[in-house]
Amino acid sequence: MESLYHYGVMLLLLDRLIPSVARERILTCYIRYMGSSASIYTTKVAKLCKGTGYMLMKQSGREIIPEKYPS
């Protein structure tokens, strides 16, 4: 169970610290660099890195949290 907790924390931190546009660009660059046969898990990783709608305004510290977002 602890591994699931850490996995969830990792995904929440990924969403909070790296904006969705940057995550998607990093993933695109990796796929282009490694080629189409890079991994059989590419689509699963893309789903995890996809934008969720969460935004953190760093200057004001304001958060925009979409509905059904985990708390």
C-alpha cells in the first residue's frame, strides 16, 4: 500500500511542479529521440503525463483546481 501512496504523491507533484505543456513537450522529444519502438508503455506514460487542468500561479500562489481532481 505504501508504494501506491508514493505513486500518487509522485503524480500530484508532477502535476504541481511541471506545467502540462512542458510535460507533453518532454514526452514528445523523448519519443522522437528514441524512435517509435522506444517502449511498449509509451501510451500509458502519455496518459499519466497528459494535462489535467490543474494550474498553479507561481507569482500569486493561486491554484486552479478542476472538478474531480484528487485532493
